[in-house]
Amino acid sequence: MSLANDPYHHGDLRAACLRSARKLLEEDGSAALSLRAVARRAGVSATAPYRHFADRDALVSAVAAQGYGELAAHLTAAHPSPRTPEDLVELAVAYVRFALERPAIFRVMFAEPCDPASEERAAASAATWAYVHDVVRGVFPGSDAQTLSTALWAIVHGLAFLHLDGKLDTSTPATTAKQVRATVRALLSTNVPSATSPNATAR
């Protein structure tokens, strides 16, 4: 449904622009995203978005910040209190699933250049890293959480883009989940001896 006729009240212009930007991304990809296109889609003047966004990079950063928040909520919903290696494996599956279910915003979060001066984007990105680090430290106390967190995020993030770009089989959700689980388990068993717990349940 077009947002062109969506009414907005005083103070809602920013939200209307972000909704329009996301619709454009979903329909036509990042190449179609501009402040002028967002204004047209939102049904406002061509200069209206500049009240909240200095340029396209600032708009992209705001969209990316929303995406980071939604990713965090998605991971928390998948497993609110991860405590075991298998919980971590399931978080990896949820991460890749998020990328496949919301490819447009995922690409904006990680493949689009963002405004380096955007405090909102920087804070959202930092919160994601802190989440990964805290989960790994909790699951593997005494490990080098910094290094393991980097390795784990790099692997899972790479899996997300390999699936998005059609390099790995995405024919069914079960196939994707199986590939992600096998890869992350292999990483954990190589880097953390305790990761292959005898109580881990194969899925």
C-alpha cells in the first residue's frame, strides 16, 4: 500500500520519511532511495525530509539504526536467555533468518555506507556488538570472549550474505538452518573445547 496519502501530524514527519524509505528499499532496492523519492512517496514537499536528514547518508543511517534495533528484538525473541553453546547456535540461525526475511534493511545495515557522524547508527551498531560479546562471555566464561565473539559474528554474518546472495541453498528454512547449525558447531568445537557438550542435542 502506498504511503503517499498517509497523513502525519506535527512531529511525525521523520517517522513518515523512514516508513517511505523502507518501502522504497523493499520494492526497488537502495538505488531508488533518495530524499526526493522519499518525499514523493510520503506525500510531502521535496525539501521536507531535510528538516530531519541532512542528506541521503543520514537517512540511510537512521534506517540502519532501526534495523539494528529490530535485529536485537528478533534475537531476543529467538532466545531471551542464551546460556549454552546450543543456545548460541540457535541465535546464529535466527540471525541468518532475519537477513533472509528482511534482506533490504539487512543490506542497508551492513552493505550501505552510513553517515559516520550518526550517533544513532553508531550507538545501535555498538549495542549489537555488545550483545554478541556478552552472550559469548556468558556461554563461555573464561574464554577469550573478544576474539571468539569476532570469529562467531564474522562466520554468522558471512553465512547470512552467502545465503542472501544465493551462494548457499535456501530452498527451505530447514535446509538453511541445518547449514548454519553445522557451520557454527564446527567453529565452536574447533575454538572452544567445551562447546561440544555431551548434553548438546543434535537438531
